[in-house]
Amino acid sequence: MPQATAAVPAALPQIPVTALAPWTVFFSLLTVVVLFFVGAEQGAFSVLEGTLVHEWVHDARHVMGYPCH
């Protein structure tokens, strides 16, 4: 009869915070820039027709100080 062996779980790699911090800052800034341009979108260069994007980000526009009325 074969013997069952206990499976050893694979160790997760340890990523130091100092290696992760620049990527976190980069993607945070990229996200803010994308939200800025999406929030400033008024339909002149809209990819989607209508006010769909405007309605999605309407409240965020007010929080970030964009006038939209």
C-alpha cells in the first residue's frame, strides 16, 4: 500500500516595501492623471456619445472641484 505524503505549501515570495513603493507611487499618479482627464471630459473629445462618462464621474467631478453645471 502506498504511503501518503503531506503536501508542503509553496512559500510566497517576500517583496520588500522599498521595491514596491516606486510602483505604488507610479500607478497612483497614473490613476490620478487618468481620473483628471476623464473628469474633465465634457463631450468634445468623447469616445462614447452622450453623457454616459459625465454621469459616471459626476459626483467625483464636484469633489475634485470641476464645475459641470
